Amino acid sequence: MASEPTLNDLMERHAGAPVATNRERLQSIDDGTQNITTRMLSRTPKSHLDEPSDTNQEEDSWVTTYMDLLTLLLVLFVVLLANADLSGKKQSAQQSMMAAQNGLGAMQSRIQEQFAGAGLGDSVNVSLSPGKLNIRLNDKILFDSGEAEFNQQAARVMHPLLSTLADSNLQISVEGHTDNIPISTARFPSNWELSAARAISIVRFLQTNGIAAERLRAIGYADSQPLQSNDTAEGRSENRRVNLILTEAPTSSEE
């Protein structure tokens, strides 16, 4: 029967075993580390090992720069073309407006001289505004009270205008105005009919004397656009008037 190990035997066995075990463990760890490293390197693409990571980026950067340059040049050409086109149109429109305004200014001076020469300067007012020439005639030099037919001196009053209007291609709007004193006759139930009839009388006179019909129109405003207060006789006299508004013909784009 075998003898049981003594305490000394157990201690010697226990003291000797760890030495061999620790060496084996260190060797095993070292071998495992080498195996892991080998597997990782074998899975890494060769291109990533042989070349820097930003090589492809450097090769493609010139393409991006070239495309950006082309885009900027294209935008620059578009902007230059647009500005040149708009600038030309704006300049042309300004020149046309200035020429028209100068033409209206010359016509204003001519009409004023004609009426002054005929002794009618106090009964006629000629004013200029942008794109428009306004000839204001007091009603009493053209019509008798409450009437829309020309009186005896009306033809003499209108005659200075005929040659000037015939020499132009301006549009002519004839506007009739009254004071606020009501009228009620068989022919003119109200001031609306009276003001419109007076404007039509002038339009007919102009057309009869050679002004093209397509340049003319007649408008009646009654007492809706007074110049002065209707509370006084002087104010009512100012409000009873006929206006001839001369303007340039609209272009096709404006129509």
C-alpha cells in the first residue's frame, strides 16, 4: 500500500508547477499575438500598405479645381451678357424719353406763342409734365353757357392748334369739365352729358380739319375734378374748362 504524500512532498510539487506553467502561458500569449498580427496584415489590401492614404485625393484635386474654374467663368459671362443687355435697353428708353420730352417742350413754346399772337394768352394755359402736354381752354372762349356747340370765336381759338397737332403723331385726349351748378335740360339731363358733348364737339372739329380719328378720344368728367373751390364765382369759372392732353402713342409692349 502506497504511502500518502507528506506535507513536504506537496509543497515541492506546488512550488515547482507554477514555474513551468507561467513560462508556457507567456509563450502561448506571445504566439497568439503573432498569429493575430499575421491575420490582420493578410486582410489589409496591398494598396493601403504600399501607398499613402491621400494619394488619390491629390490626383483628383486638379479635376475639382478645373470644374470650379469653368463654372465661375460661365457665371461671369452670363452676368456680363445680362448687364450689357439691360444697360442697352435702359439707355435706349432714357434717350427716347428725353427726346419725347424735348419735343413736347418745343411744342409747348410754339403753342404759347401762337395763342399769345392771337390775343388769347389769358384764356389758355399750356403746362408740361413728364410725357404729357396739357392745353387748358376756358369754356367761355369756346361755348356759350349751357351749350355744347362752338360759339363764333371758337374756330379762331382752335385754329392755332391745328397745324401744330397735324405735324405730330401725338395722342389727343379731349376732356370736358363743368362746375357743380346742376343742369337739367332736354338735351343735357346733367353735367355729365354737357361735359361729354363739349369734348365731342372739339374732337369732331379736329377730325374735320385733318387730325386722324385714331389719335382722338373724348371724355366727360362733369364736376368730378375741380381745380378750385366751387363756392365762389371765380372758382367755378376756373372749373368750367376743356383740356387737351397730348401724349406719345403707346408702344406695342405697353399695349
